[in-house]
Amino acid sequence: MTRILLLILLVFAVPSARSEHAASSSPRAFVPGSYQKILADHRGKPFILSFWSVSCTHCPAELRALAELKRRFPRLELVVVATDSPEEGAEAARMAREYGLASVPQWIFASEMPERLRFEIDRGWYGELPRTYFFDRNHKVEAVSGLVPEARLQRWAQEQLR
């Protein structure tokens, strides 16, 4: 009887420990105002803001390229935002870890109307992914839809981080 009780306790304890760990490494909720917070947090610094999705075909290549860029330029400020729902947060965090981006700030859309979030970010963005924004020191921004060639990423980082 004691063994059965112990087994039952273990069965329920292990998943809760896993979910606590997953919650601690989950992306932050990207809600109205989050974009302004990210901009404020990086005021006066060049940085890259990348939007992606767990279901995006080209996003894994973009995430790997960004991870390699971060490895080559450790001072690079990089923020990644998954445009998925919060229910996909664990999968988004897993993918970010898998692609080498566990150490960068991660966010995930958390609004019933993602169109409003996109509108707040960029009125000309219709949801195509990946979507990358390059901010220089003065926060002059350049937006790129689709995969950014690695040579372009390298050139931007070299120019901004000299």
C-alpha cells in the first residue's frame, strides 16, 4: 500500500516539476505596449527584433542564422517574438533553445487580436514571416520580410557594433 501511494505521488510530482520548469523558461507575453517597452529597453543601442512562428517554414533557418550572429557578436542585442498563441509558448521556448537562442529575450503574442499587435509594431506589416527589424543606435529602423541573407546580417552587425 505504501509503495502504491509513493508511486501515485511520484506520478503527480514529476509533471508538476516539469511544468514549473517550463513556465520559468516560457516566453514573456507580448501584449499592447510590449513593443514600446522593448524599444525603451534598447534606447540608444542598436538591436535586432525578429518575429517568427513555430509553424513558419523559413523561420528555423532565420533563427539559426540569428543564433550564429549572436555567437559571433556576443554584444549584439537581439529580441525574438513568436507570433503564436501563449498555448504554444513551451514549443516556442523549446525551438528557441534548439536553435541556440535560449539566452536572448523571448516573447510570444498574447492577444486575442494579433492584428492589433502587428499594427502597433508596423502598419505596413501584414503578418508575413519571418519579419526582422534592424534598429540602429538612433532607432532608425529597417524592416525585412522573409529570410535575411547571412552576409547582410554579418554586415549590419559589423557596422553597428564597431
